[in-house]
Amino acid sequence: MQKKPEQILTVDPDTATHITLALRSGIYVDAIESCLIPFEEENRIICDIVELGEEELHSGLINDATNDTGAYDLCMVDGSWMAEFTSKGVLMNLSENGYELDSDIIEATKEICYHDGDVYLAPYYGNVTVLLYNKRVVQKAGYDGSQLTSLKTIKEVCDKAKQYGNLGFMYRGDSENNYVVDFLPILLSYGGWVVDENNNPTVNTKQFKEALRFYMQLIESGKAESRDNLIMAIANGAAAMAIGWPGWYTPTARSSSDYIALTGKTTDSAVAYNANVYGIWTIGIPENAPNKELSMELLKYLMDPAVQMQTIDSGGVPCRYSCLTDQKVLKENPPFEAVFQALENGVYRPVMEEWPDFYKILGAEMENIIKGKKTIDEGLQDAQNSLEALMN
């Protein structure tokens, strides 16, 4: 691919208006930074970026919302924060300021962005669970990616990988949140979920127990690792597969690793459920943003299909049909086909203010079960009791 000429900003930072963007650190910042200069040049402004980790960003936006004039003009928001942010008045109503989500945005990704029929957020980065696997390890087990069509087959490959001296299924066991989110695609494939339609906890159920029993058998073939070590182990062929996210790492056509979207089937003859979990990073504008008009123009610019297409070379993953079905894009980034399938059939985590406390309780009990401190029945009953107390 021909390298693009480096863009040089000619705006004088001493005289220009500055607007501040609170963004999730990592590849998400890279995607936005890659397209800012044309907007800054046209509007003669400077965009100052504040890079924050997930928890810092969440608490920072909540705390800043109490000020009459906020510190941020545009922000990234994890979908699971939507209920809390709208109840606390953190976000500006985008519909009231002339912005609506267009039809090119993948339909299911829009769901979290509305409150009482109005738009408050726009889906920016298509982070969603996929199955990350090493092509050579899977082939050695007698399969290819197209044959990983059920949880049963996935376990067979991981068990064979272990027999050959590799690790099988790697998982994230370094926080309560990671225990839960890593497991959710398995739970969904068994037809279970963590709450019912009224957000009542549903963890001490037949489906949850079956899914957790399978998950514990699956992870016996591998081990828990941090994100970076997990990616490395699969890339170098030390391990077969894991639940992955585009926001961590997206393979190219030349990579040893690849993606598939989970089918949501326990066996090839089983019912297929939507089993890919959204971790989409949206963009919005704080209600107390100091430069709302410029913020609105920036949000519209960042959501422009042509602008989003340009971010792909810098790690961007737009939630757009036009970007993720483009043949040139797919030729250079074959895993985007799996990302597109996962985004079309994804599930948002529960929309409730209590979600951070919810996953901490559930994740702690899952850790007790996985480490053998409690049986599945004991741990899930204790989790159910604590979660019912939380929700009541």
C-alpha cells in the first residue's frame, strides 16, 4: 500500500480556539487522530486529546458532569454506560441539535444510542467479540476457520491442540469484568443471559450452569493470560484460540491469526443465537461542553462515511455497511468480514446503571468457581442472592 503523504497542521495553536476530546486510550485514539487535521484546518481550531483508560474515562466524565462548564467538548462512551449517563444528565441530546443516525450505520449497533426516542450517542468504533485463532494450529488439528461452526467443534480443536503440546483456549482472568465478558458469548450460545427483560438477575439458571460447565471444560485446554500475552500466544502458535476484540488487534491477510464471528451454536444442529457481544465505543457530546457548535460539527465530521473509511488504515473499525462490505477493504483486511457478521448479530450488555457493580459481583463468584473455591451451584446461588439484593 502506498504511504500517504504526512499531513502538516498550519493552524497557530497560540491564537486558535482549542476544543478538548476525552477519548479511550489505544487504537481508538489512533483512528480519530488520523483524520483530525482536515477538520482543524477548515475550522482553524486545535483539537486537544485527553487519552484515558476505561475506568478513568468513565469516572472522569461522571465527575465533570457536575460542573457548570465542562472540561470536554466531545467524548467516547462505552455502550454499557448509557443508562447511567442519561440518568445523570451527562450527555447532550443530539437529536435536538440536528443530528440523526443514518441508514448506512449497521442497524443493530444503533440500539444503545437512543433514549426516549432521541439520539444521544453515535456508534464510532465497531468493537465486538470475535473468535481469534491461529490458522496453523487449527489446520494441524484437522480443521480450517470455516469449520469452526459450533462450540463443540471449537472445543475439539482446543483439546487436540493441547494433545499436540500447544495450549488450547486462552481466557482473560485478570479482572471481574474480564471473567464475565469473556464468558458472555458462551452463555448466549446456550440461550442464557445475565438478566431478563426487566433486568432481574438470571444467573442461577439451567442455561447459565450448562454454559459455565462447558466453559470450564474449554478453558482447561489453555490458561488465563493478560490481553497482550494472549494475543502473542495465538500469533506465535503457542495457543489455538481465544475470545478477541478488534480494538485489541485486527489481523491482516498476511497474519498467522484470523477471526470468525461466533455462530451462536453449541453443536452444528443446535439453535443459533446472537452470541457476539458489543464493546462498541460511541462518541457523544457532554451536556456542559464549552463549545457545543464546534463539537456538533466535529461529531458529524467524524461520523462521515468517507472520513471513517480513511481511518481503517490507522486501525479504525467503522460500524458502517459501506466500509465493512467494500471489496477493496476486505481484500486488504479479510477479518473484517467476520467483524461485519459479528456487528450485524451482536448483543449489548445490559442497559442499567448498576452494571459495574453487577459484573463485579458476578465476576468474583465466577472466579471462585473457576478456581475451585465453590461449586457451580454454590457460586451461582451466592451470585444470584447478591445480585437480587443489588437490583432491589
